[in-house]
Amino acid sequence: MPNKIVLSEKLKLSIKSYKDFPKDGIIFRDFLPILEDQSLFNELIQEMARNTRWQEVDAIIAIDARGFLIGPALAIKLNKPLIVARKPGKLPGETIDRTYKLEYGTNNLSIQKSSLDKFSNFGVVDDLLATGGTVNCIKNILDSQKKEIKLLSVVIELRNLKARDIFNFPVDSQVKF
């Protein structure tokens, strides 16, 4: 069983930071180098899966696009169904769409309505928690269907933006900047 503090430091050393991307004043934290080290990525998934709140979750929602890199590995590890939240126009069938604000603009997300029908409680996964706009968008979609988020699990959390304070569900992050 890896020590969470040691793992967090290994992850932090792997994450690359890019100043002024995608616009001036933003420091972009890129977790993609973690994927280049299969042993480290495996440790990350093992640690994310260790949270006991996953027991309350019926299915996992992975957020477009980087959440798609974590979601399938967690879904396999936890033996949970995987649902995707995508940019508009990318999913067939009836979708539920919402607009949200980013720290540097606005965007939209869609979830296939039928993918939510069999489940009530969800865990959401993404690479990074910044202002919380993306996750709040998912929450709004789920609220409209009388569904709940039981856990948000992210690789990176930007603490100074205090997004976890706006949520009424637990937030599990592996690295804090």
C-alpha cells in the first residue's frame, strides 16, 4: 500500500506547469506526464480507488476530455459502469446539456439522458479541480434528473480557488497546488 504523501510528491514532480496557458495569468497544470510512467499511473489509480466513498456510487462520470483518461481505469478497478460528460454535439440520442463558466471562459457539457436512467448516485472523475465550474455543470445536470454526486475524485486540486467549498459532497484530490 503506497504512502499517500509519498505518492503525492511523486505525482507533483511529474506534473508539468505552463505559465500563461491557455491565456495570460493562468498556470496550466498538466498531468499527462503521469501517463508516460505506467507504474506511477497505476499507483495513482490504486490510490484514487481506495476511497471508501466509491461504495456509495452506482456509476462513474468521466469529464471530457482528461477525465476520460482516468475514468476507464477507475471503472475497471472499481467494477463500476462508466458514463461520459462530453462537449455538445458529440453524443447521439437525447442529451441533457448545460453551460458552465471556466476560469478563462465558458463551455458546455452533455450527458446522454438514457445513460443516467439506471443509476442514482455518481462519482465524478477529472484531472483537475480549479473553480469548480465543470463539476457544478455535472451537478446541475444530475440535479435536473434527481440524481446525486457522492464523490468527486481528481488528480490535482488548485486550493487557492477554493472550489471544494461550493460542493455538498466529498472531494478527494491526490495533489494540491
